[in-house]
Amino acid sequence: MLIFESPAQLLADALQLASRAVAQRDQVPSLTGVLLRASEGELELTATDGELAIRTVVRAEVSSQGTVLVPARTFSDLLRLVPAQAEVEFRGLEGQVGIRFLRSRFDLPTLRSEEFPPLDFTPEGDPLLVRGDGLKDLVRKTIYAVSARDDGRLFTIGMQLGVRDGHLTAAATDNHRLAWARTPVEGAAEEKDILVPARPFAEIVRILPDDEVEVFLNASRLIVRTSAMTMYITAIRAQFPDTRRVVFDEYATTVRFEVGPLLQAVERTQLVTDQRNARLRVHVEEEALRVSANSSEGGQGSEEVAAQSTGQPVDLVFGPKYLIDALRSLHGERAVLEVMHAESPALFRPDAEPRDQFGIVMPLRQAES
Amino acid sequence: MPIRELRAEVINQIAAGEVVERPASVVKELVENSLDAGAHRIVVRIEAGGVSRIEVLDDGGGMSPDELPLALRRHATSKLWTLGDLDDLPSYGFRGEALPAIAAVSRLRIASRATGSDVGYLYDAGSFRPVPTAMAAGTRVTVEDLFGSVPARRKFLLAPESEARKVAAALERLALAAPKVSFLLEIEGREVLRTGGTGNLVEAFADIFGRELAETLQPVKLRWPAGSVEGLTSRPGRDRGNRQLQFWSVGGRPVSAGSLRFAAEAAYQGRLLKGRFPLYCLRIEVPIGDVDVNVHPAKLEVRFRRERDVAALVRAAVADAIGASDPPAPYKTAGGAGQASADAAPAALFLGEGTLEYSGGWAPREVAAATAADPPALQPAARGAAPRPIGQAHGLFLVAQDHDALYLFDQHAAHERIGYERLGEASERSAQLLLAPVVLRLGPEQAAALVASLDSLAEYGFQVEPFGARDALVRSVPRIFGQAADAKVLLEILDAVGGVGEHPVERLERVRREIAACRASVKANDRLSVMEQAALIEQLWRCEEPRFCPHGRPTFLRLTAEEIKARLGRR
């Protein structure tokens, strides 16, 4: 038997937080629930889908300690609709829970708590201290390069997180483009890497506060801890490609340009590409980047954007979507494009030092002439 | 136990196990002998499912009294002299196994009068010598008490009716393989099958399965220097739920053709729903040396020396037949009045099996006409005006009419077809370069195929290098509808090299195109204005293939005014 009382708003917020880790599908019924454990003066809420796990603690007036597994969907939906200030009383019995607030009363069936997997949220080693908004920024700059679907090579749905030179780095690739970014971190003693599923990671980063959080890169999982909650993601066992192999020290062509005008030119020009086989040509000239496309159904378009280039002139062909994704993710107004030749990785980065971000887009093969 | 040579009867009984499985196989063997003897007319009579009596009577060349006892010896045959002859054998039988095998498990009698002789002879297997008898020219073989001496085999026979059905099925296959021969089958004294032996396959098919079905078939005809594929195949939309009515013959011999089946079905790409099958009757002629019929004693399976070439030709022949097929008449031919009655035929309705079946009469039409001249090619421009919309029904269908019919269009399916054709084939292919090459492990056959097809792979957007003996290094992948394909498609391509199916990249292109067409199409409960309805129907009417959506579902039903009148009792 478990009995506690808590303000509705507090409970609803905590439930919503934990619910982000609840399984989307119901193959394993216990994973569709949130485990509530009431102990002296506080209530602990835990949920997991087997890959991602979240635990959060709220204060509560506990009059009888105990554990119960409640179906996440119904509970969080119900609590969200309870007037915020109302005090909710909760009584968990075998197989059901009673919820009372104001003059209402609900009895809801529960799930079997003994089927909920035992979870260990204890981290190993010292934490890295990193700002929550820094993590959000990392995700924003890299998530676009994650593959939409799992093609069997697990690294394409993952995000590689690493500690290097006082920074936390993030990298993602679907093998057609790659995105990399970093944010300062404190407490980094040694270099290490971990590959985690990108979408669940983005999910937990989204709910972090902006100020400092603790991050642990343990061998088999990533743990993130704030004052209110602890979360972990199980690592993917796969080899992430070595990003150093696609980044060079010196490039044959370097172009400096303003991101906004080029992005707009690309967005306009892609409208006239053939929707079945969209190809966009970027011609690098000494004083300009010329963006052009033509197709029998869409017509043709050509735009020039001011730029300063050094090195060889080059003619690149891109899938417009990849180009747009890479440009949109760039921080700052001025950027650099660097490339060895027409069929080598094209590197985009902000025109600023130190280098905290880059995106790589593989061009399309030039048509045989 | 000491080792001994088997006695002749035992050898024959073992051989009988392979050749003579049931009454139907006896009939098949005997009829094939008759065909080899040049018969024009073959009569088969069976009693008690063929167990108590089978009689096969023909008007072929016959045998002399000296030949009769020899015919019953194992490996005695008139058809083969040396092993070399096996390579160019024009006849049905050659092993000399059938008669002795049958005789080993039954009471067998042969009566035969050779051409040019005045008198026939009757020979009873096991008797001393043939005795003269009065009969017409030809041969009559009577098999009685089949498996009487092999009770074990008899136990495995089905009920007499079922065995009789199998006999009939065997004879159907033979009759379709030899349309020049007139067949008559009597079961328990009742005539169940009779073909005219006119040499016209449509007639033979009509004799067996009825004229209605025969009239829905399209002639298939493709000749190449070393052979031909000919026959009949069903029109798109006239498919069936199983493969029972698929007949193959090679060199006039009914066979089961294994992989060729897929080639024929591939020709229906996009015109056939999953789980539906065309019906057809196809006859393949290739140089005798290119076929191996000696795979199985019952000779049902054949092998071709260049199976893939034959398969590709079969696919082309069938595709050609249904592409140019007289479509179920939403089309108005430029032909005019003469064609009008054919157009009005209820064949126009897309009534599959098991759905509504039209019970009215068919517009009389000479069957021969269907095969004599190919129907005029029906280009979109040659079709008449599109039906005018009357309105939208149930949020799903458009109702429309023209001067002699009422139409129900499936708005989604119709729009899908329009979108699919508008998207067209990929104009040029592009290749997405990979950041890091993908290494794929190949099987030995895949590795060999890779080396042989590097050029064509590049054409599809795969830049691949062999890497060691067993791996492929993929540097670029095809980009289809703006989306890069999975490198693993390469493995599928290598498996399919030289095959008859759709190229995997083309299949991906088609599927993505189907999805794109589907997404852009009107859905159920999308309300369409009258202008939109008219435009939709008009655009569909101008499509290359207006009758089916890209997935093979029909886009509309056509109900002729004649038929509506008939159904409402207004004649």
C-alpha cells in the first residue's frame, strides 16, 4: 500500500518528464508505465523504453511507503487536466490506484510492477560539467546529419560524443554528410568517446535546464544528472567513422561567403530543380559563388552571391536538401567552404576561430562527359 | 544374403514406380505413344477411375504383329537407335519404358493394325503370340486391373472420381499441347471432354474451358531465328486467384516450366494485384538440342540450354500481347461501326473472379477473329472523348457517363495513375558519393557478377571496386527521388545479374515513384468540384495505361447501357 499527497501541477510536470522515456510501442506492457516509489517525504518516478531511462524526484507527503507501476499515458493525461493548485491524494493498492482531488475520484488499474526492469542510475567516475544550453546547441548543429532510418550500420542513427581539449564534441553522419560541433566542458581528465542513439539523446537534451548539468561518459552508457533528475542512454555498440579521414589540413579551394545570401540563393534555385533528381550546381569563381539549376519541368535559375575565393576554381554538384541543411546549421553570419576537388568532401564551417563547428557534404558525382 | 541380379518382372515393377504412379500417368504415357504414332484422333475411356479399365484408341500408324511382343520389352522402342539420337528427338517417348512398366502392374492388351495392312493383331501381354483380329487402322491399348499385383500402390490411390479428375486434367494438358489432334475422353461411359482437332489453339481452349473464357485471351506470338513462343494469355484484369490455368508445352509436349512462369508473370508488372495470377497457354519451340527433357522419367520438367534467354523472350512475348491487347473497352477504336458490338461486350466490366459475375450472353463474335488479326494499337490519342462526370459518391468514387456506358472511377486510384505517369521515368540517374566507402562482403557468385557488371553498375549510380577476392568497396550509391539508396541494394543487383526480373534499381525507382504518386493524390473524402472531376477523368483518359493504378488495382468500372438495360429487364 502506498499513500501520498502532492500538488497536481508538481506531479503532472514530473510525470510528463518521466514519460519521455516511456516505450512508444506496447510489446512489453511494463515499459509503457511509470514506476512510482514513495519513501520518506518524496516520490520517485522512473520510466524506460529499454534504451533510454529517466528518473525524477518530487517532494510529497508520504503517509505510507510503497511502489506501484501506473500506465503512463492515462496518468499524465489525467493529471494534466486536474486544476493546477488542487491537492491530489494517491492510494496504491494491489492492482489499482485511487486518485482523489477536490470532489473527484478515479480508480485506475495498474501494471505489474514486478515486471518493470531493475534500473541502476549510479554513475562511475567524476562528472563532466557542461551547460544545458551548450548541449542543446550541440544537438541543433549536428542532428540533421543523422540517418532517418536504420540501415543496419548502427552508427548512422547515432551521435558520437567525446571529450577532447576541454570540450565535449558531438558528431553525426549518415555517410552522405557529416556534422561536428563542440562545447566547452569542465572536469575533462582524459579523452574518451561514446556512441549513443541520436534521437533519444536529443529528446533528453531538450528537457534539460540551460544551466550547468553533470554528464558521465561511462563505458556502456551516457548519464546526465541535474538536481531534479537522472537520465541515461545505453550506448550503441558500433564503430563511428574516423572524422579525421574526411577533414584535411589544407584545401585546394577556400571560399569565404555570407551564409544568409547563399542560403536564400540555394532555397530559391532549388525550386527549379527536377523533383525526381534534384541537382544543384555551385560554381566557385574568384569573386562569387554561382548557384544554378535547370530541369525540363522546372525551368532554370542562376544566382550569384558575393564571395572571396582562393585556390582553384571548382564546379560542385549537390543535392539541394543536403546543402540547405548544412548551411542552416552554421553558426554566425560568415562562413567558409573548403574543398579539394569536385568529387571530394566539401567542408562548411563558420568563419571564426577557434573552430567549434563544421559540416561536410559529399557532392553528387558529376555526369560523365 | 547373397547378391543376385533382379528378375525382369521386379525391374519392371520398380520402373513402373517411377513412370506409372496412377491412372492419369498411364493415360499420359499411352496418349503420348499415340501422338508419336501420328494419330489424328485419340479416344480415351476409363472405368472406375481407370483402375478397373483404361482404353486408349488411336488412328495412328499402328504396329506389325512382329513388333507387338517387342513393344512390351523394357527399353525396346521405335524412337531411339543410338544415344546420340537423344539430342534431337522429335517424339514424345524414347525410353521404351512405358509399356513394359504398365504391363508389369496390370493386365495389358494391345491390338494394332499397321497402315497398309488389311488385318489387325491382338496381343495379350504374357501370351505366346499375337492373334489376328478385325479392327480399323490404328492401335488400341487396354489396361485392366491396374496395380492389381501391387496392393501397396493401390492403397495410395484416391477415390475413383478424384483419379478420373486427374486423368481429365492430364488429357486437358495434352489436348492444349496438341491442338491438331482431336481428343475424346469418356469417363464411366460419359463424354467429358471433346476437342475438334482443328489445330486452332483458341478452339481447343474453348472446347475444354468454354468459349467465354477463351474469348478473354489474347494471342501471343513471338518468333526469333531459332524458335518461337506462341499461345494465349489473359488480358490484364482477367486474372485468377491461382495458377491452375497456366499451361506450358515445349515441342508439343506438356511440361511444367518452373522459372518461365515468373517470366510470364513479370510481363504483367503493374497490372496484377498481389496474389492474382494470369492464365495462359504457351507453346515454346526451340531447337531440339536446346531442350533437355530427360530430367525426369515422367518428362514433366524440362530444362533449356539458355533458360534466361528463353525467359526473357517469354516475358517480351507476353508483354507485347497484353500491351497491344484489345483493352476492355473504355477505348473507342478508330475502326468505327464494325467494332462497336465488340466494344459493347460486357468484357468491358472489370469483373474478377469471385466478385460480380456477369450472367448475360456474350456478344457473338468469331473466335478466329481474335487470333487472325492483331487489334489496332490503341494510343491515348485514338481514344474517344472522356466520360462526363455526373458526381461524386461516398467520397470515394466519381460517377460518369458517355453515350453508351456508365462509369465508376476510384478517385484515388485514378489520380495515382495520373501522378505516376506524370512523374515519368527517371530522366537521368545521379550518384551520391559516400563519405566513407562501404565494404560489402560478397558470395563467390556475387563476386563474379561484380567483375562482369562494373560498367552497368556505374550507369545506375554505383561506383564500386572489387576489394580483395570477396569484398566490394562501394564509393557511390544511386540517388532516387533525391534520396540515396542503401548500399546493400548492390547485393540484390548482383544476385539478379542476368535474371529476368525487374532490375533492383529500377524497382526502387518504381516504388519511390508509386509512393510519390500516392502521396500527391486525392484521398477518400476529398471533395472534388465538378470541374476537378472532369479534369481528373480527362487526364486519366489520356494516360498510357488508364485501366490500373500503379499497384495494379483497377481505376474504374464500366457498365454498358446495354447491360444495365438487360439487368433491369428492359430489352
